Amino acid sequence: ELFRQQVALGAEAIAVIDGQQNWSYQQLLQASWEIGLKLQKYGITTGDVITINASRHVSLIISILAVLQTGAAYSVIAIDNTAQQIKQHLQAVEARIILDCETDKQQQMELVNNTKIITVSNDINSYQADTSGFITHDNKANQAACITFTSGSSGIPKGVIGNHKGLSSYLSWWPKAFNIDSTDRFSMLSGLRHDPLQRDIFSALCTGACVVIPTEADYSAYRFNRWLKAKAITFMHLTPAMAEVMIIEGIKPIESIKAILITGEALRTDIVVGLRSFNKKVKIFNSYGATESQRASTAYQLPEQLENEPTIVPIAVSSVDTCLRLVNSQGKLCGVGEGGQIMIESAHLSQGYLNDSELSQKKFKDINNGIRSYNTGDMGIYLDNERIHYLGRSDSQINIRGYRVELGEIEFHLSQITQIQSAAVILKEQSLLIAYITVHDKKSKQTDLIPFIQAELAQALPAHMLPTRLVILPQLPLNANGKLNRKALQLIDVTATTKLNPLLDERQIQLSKIWSKLLNIPSTSIGRDANFFELGGHSLLIVKLSAEIRAKYKLELSIKTLFESKDLQALSQLIEECLAHKVNYNYRTLIEPRPNPSNSLKPSFAQQRLWFIDQMDGGSAHYNMVSALRMRGDFKRNVAQAAFTRIIQRHEILRTVYIDTDDGLLQVINNSFVFKITSKNLSHLNNESQVKAVKQYIQKDTEKAFDLSQDIMLRVSYLKLAKTEGILLFNIHHIAADGWSIAVLIQEFVNIYQAILDDKKIRLPNLAIQYADYAYWQHRWLQGKVQKKQLDYWSKQLAELPQVHSLPLDYERPQYQTFNGAVHAFTVDAKTLKDLKKLVLD
């Protein structure tokens, strides 16, 4: 309902940015209704659970909105779920339907022959069906909304039943507390199965703000810094591990960021110091909660001065709708300085555990007036009446790599491997997940057995739950009662059994120090034959390693290359070869303001291409980008003209022209220009005539080519429909902008227009670089061996291609190219679609 209210308030406002596609609130609603209608045709309603096979795209958001509007609940599986986990998931939720977010996980989908699969498209143009038959459900506060799975000690993850009250209650105070409005942008960086993802999505869509989704390349490489700046992100959720990667990458000022919420693990103050390099004024919050508490959580805001803050950032005792209490071993409330278990008290906790009423009764307790408490299993100590120091877990559950993990679940899956006799897993030094095992065959070679066990475990567990080290012991240590002695395991030196081959040179010593820093182990325990992954490395740390190498050696090594460098000696040799012989030397320097800011310089290769097409066509309108805003109220054309003038002054690319000279094509930045909004009064026409006139005007403007040698690359028209209503039409050439730029243009126009109207200071972040700086950088980087490598690759890829494609045509190809076309929508049956997919895969 809150989302639909925002659609009513601003249907054309941008709700989601996914790659090159900007989804308005109306388009998102339309898509969700189309999927919702398909669900309703299968009888989906309150009480049903829909499984979403998620990808980091807009289809995930569409799926969630669709399910909730039918009255059903959703549960998410993601790309890193194993086949076994998917089976367990589907059995637990009794899913009849899977919404597949174009994941192409055909192998896993074969597991669910009896489950209907509906594909949810990421293409904005695929949602144009009639949705008049869709019925939005009136959801109740205590109704199930989502089922989120957490680690379980039995080897089977626990399903937590979240309700609508938990999803929406925080929105009654959250936007005001964090000053969220329609101009904000939330990054969708949280794990797809991680409950902070709900806050990424709903905080934006229920307040009129925008969700921005990183590309797979940006996300998988954890290279967020430039993406955050380019997308003007204002709010983001991070785990401490993700924050560390960003800090290692090297932080550049990002003026747009207003707040960063850290969650998932204990937060250190040195990470806070690093994050403030983004923006000294950014607000950083240490957010505490649990899957079982849904959005009922607390957030401790870090003060500007950190001198008096402990190394581990405290947890806030309370928020508007949640309170944390510490209870000692006698069940009594703790005093200041006394340690105990952390209990979350709120009226907005989840319902409990799916199909496990016994555990629900154990962990959740009713207090009074709808307030309930949840025993987190975390330990803490009161620092004062407002802060709690986090001590760790009271049971075998830990927080690692941004996830909550039950050590018993890892032990369970180890015990299922036939070669293993017994197993115990501990967390050591806060980042090393060590698995100690005994085996049936004492004569087995560790060099053969350990890789086999690692491979078997990887089939059953996601990457964040895989042990960083496997240690084979003659037997596990026991205490006097004959029980496993976990304290004794902590004392075992996991490096003692490894015979080190000494480091040979300075490069290997440097790398051992980098490894030591990342793996949190002494550099003296790293030999030249050491394997990064056997010492505790994982996919997140390999990204950090890439960043460290980039910073240390100004060398760009791909993640794939680092994975293939099996030991320290091999990595050292690879770096040596790269530095000496420029092998795979693809280091890209940062784009910075050009040293001599001349107004005439070479265009980028993309600009040259668009200019060439324009010249070949004798002036082309094919790359005109048109968008329109419906304006209501007392529109001030003179104020709008002043606002656009400021925008053109701000962005050099809008006042850049392209001149063919004896020295080749140059882009020339004009310092002086004249800009005017074209006006057309249509208020005297009746409604039908207005609609026709508007369409004709837009068509005519769309077909009018820009003169790239002299025009400003932006045209604006105002079509007056009534005294207080009109249409503001933008037309910008693709040589100066892309699809995402339109959203920036509109946002800046709104900000500047309002500031001028209110006689206030215009507040926009300074532009560190202009497009001309990028063009200058591109010509300096893409030359010599780098350029040759790119050209050789594409020459090979495109070799022997026919001049004209060999696709069969139903009509004879015309002598001259035309651009006639139309849209034809049709439906194919499920079997045909399946055959088409098989054909593509083959």
C-alpha cells in the first residue's frame, strides 16, 4: 500500500535504475501487477509461499512486489545456493510456484519438476499486458510476508516467518529520522538472501526515492567506489568486510553519500575512519538486529570524534520501536558493567520459526501489550544506559563474512562425508573458520584427502560457510566429562604441522606481508609454497588481494588470474613478469582533470563514432533522446530557462561542438552560449486536439536533427495545456548523454529550479571531472600495446564474418536502408518456449 501511494504521488518518478534501464514507479507497478495476475491465475493468495530464484536485477523487486500484492509470502533462493539447499528450501516452504528472475539456472530447476516456473523479465519493454483483472490484496499487519532462512545446527537452515508489520513499521519513523526524501538513492548491495536487502528496497520505494542496482561486473568485483559516485548514491548498507574492500580500493570523495549503515558483523573504528574519507559529513551507523527481529533494530550513530570510542563500535540500546536488554545467567536484568545475553524487545518481531513451534517458544517470549522479546544468543555488556559492547556468541553460532552461521551446520555436513570420523568447527581470530577432523583411514595422505573434502563440502554449503582451513587430528580433544573441549581446539597452532619452504626474495617477502594482513596470520607462517586458499583465503579476500596488488605495484591482475596462481611463489613470478615484460599489464590509471584544460581536444572514440554516423547520414536524428515531464502548477519559464542555463554551464559536454579540421576531428567546448526554451500555447484546444497536437510536436522535435558543429546538445520546449498545466519536453543528443544521464538532468533541473524559485543557494556536488577529461584519459590509455591487444582480439573475433547476415528474410532486402518498423506482441506456448531455450543453449 505504501508503494502504491508513491505511485499515485509520482508515477513518472524513477523508482529503480538497473543498468541502462530507468524504471518509473508506474512501470514497476505495471510489471508487478502482470506477474501478480499470473500468480492469481494459479490461485495464489494468503497462506501461500512463493519461492523467488533471485538475481541482482529489477526482476527481484518486481517479484517481491507481485507476491506481496497477492497476499502471499515470498522466500528467496540465490545464485550461490547449492542443489541440496534448494531441495530443502522447496520442501520447507511447500512452494507451488517459483518466480525465476532470468537466472538461467536450468540444472537447479530440473530439481523441481512438480513446481510451476514463471520467468520474470528484466526487460522494461516486456510489460505491456492488460492488468485490469488483477486484484490487490488488503494485507494485515500480522500476516506472513516473507520467509528468510538462517543457518541451523541440524544441518537444515531455519526458516524465519516475517510479517507485514515488521516490514512496514519502521517506515513510520525511519524516513524522518534519516531525512529520506524522493531525491535519495539507495544502493542495492546487500546479499540477496540477507534481510537488509528488504530495507534497501522498501526504504526507497515507500518514500518516493530510487533503488540503484549495480551491474554484475561492479558487484562481483566489489569495485563500488566509482559506481557509487557515478550513480550519486545517498544511502547504502554494507557489511564491515565490504567496507574494508572499498577502503583498500582507495576512496575518492563522494559528496552525495548521506548515510552508511553497517550490519552483519562487529564493526571496528578503523573501518569508520576509512569510510569517512568518502565524505567527512557522512553519517555512519552501526546497525544491530537479527533475521528474527526483521526491521526491529537499533542503530548507533558514530560521533564525529572517535578518540573516546572503543576499538569495537558499540551497539545502541534502543530505537523508536525497539529496546535491547541484557539478561544474566540467573535471568535477571544486568546493570552497567555487567555482561549478559542480548534480548531484543519490540512489537514488530517476526512470527517465529517455520514448522518449529518448540524452538519458537524457546526463543520468543510474550511480555505485555503486544511487546515480545527474542533471545539473540549474542553476549554484551552495558557501557552505559545508551550503549552495549558486543562480546560475541553464547552458543556455536557466529557472524562471519556478513552472515550468521551455525557451526553445527558445517559440522553436520562434514560428518556426512564417508572418510570423516568426527568433526568440530571453531572461529579463530574473528576471521578464520577452522575445521578439525579425524578420519577412518589414518594412513590417508593429507595432500589427497583435504582437496577431496573441500570439494565435497562445496557441494553442500555456500561459499561463506566453507572452512578456511581443514586440519586432520589423530583425535579430537575431550574434557573431563568426555565432551568436546573447544577451548583446547583454540590452542592448537594450525601452522605448526606445515613445513615451510623459506621465502627467496624481496617480492615474496612483500607478498607474504600482504597475505598476512588479509588472512590475519603471522607472515612467518607463510612459505613460498603456501596456498592462499588453504591458509584461509576466499572469494572476498581474493578481491582485497587484487586491490592490494593494484595499490602496491600499479598492476591490474584479473580475479581469474589470481585464482589460477596457486601459491605465493607462482604469484610472485607472475608479478615479476608483468613488471619486467609488460605481460598482461592492463593497469588503468584514475581519470583526473586534464593537466592543460584546453577547450579543443580529440573526442573520445564513442564521440568519433557518433559523429561519423551523423556525417554519413547528412545529419541524423537517430540518436536524439527525448523525454517529457508533465508539469502542474504555476510554471515559471524564466526560472526554468535560468535553471537549464546553469546546467549547461555546469556540464561542458552540453556546450561542446564537433569541428572537422586539417588535424582531424576536434571537440570544442564553447564558453559562451545562448539558450532559450521554445514555447507553444495549446491551451485553446480541446482535449482531443491537444493530445493530437502534443504527439505531432513531439514527433517533429524527435525527427529534427542536431547540428553537431554549432548547436547546444540540449533542446527544451514547453507545451502549455492550461493555466497551471503543461508538458516540458527535453531532447538531448546521445553524443552528450546516455539513458542514465536523463535522470541526472531532470534531478538537477528540479533542484536548481526550486532553489532559484525559493531564492536559496543552489546545492549540487562539485564535478571532479568532465567528459573531456575522460576523452583525454582514454587516448592516453588506449594506445601502444593496450590498443594493439584490443584490436588484435576483435580482429580475430570478427574475422571472416559475412558482409550481410545470413538470416532468412520474408521480403527482399531494399536497395536503401529504411527505418520503418512496428511492434507486434504475441504469446507462445510453454513447449515452444522450452524448445527455443534449448535451441539457444545448444
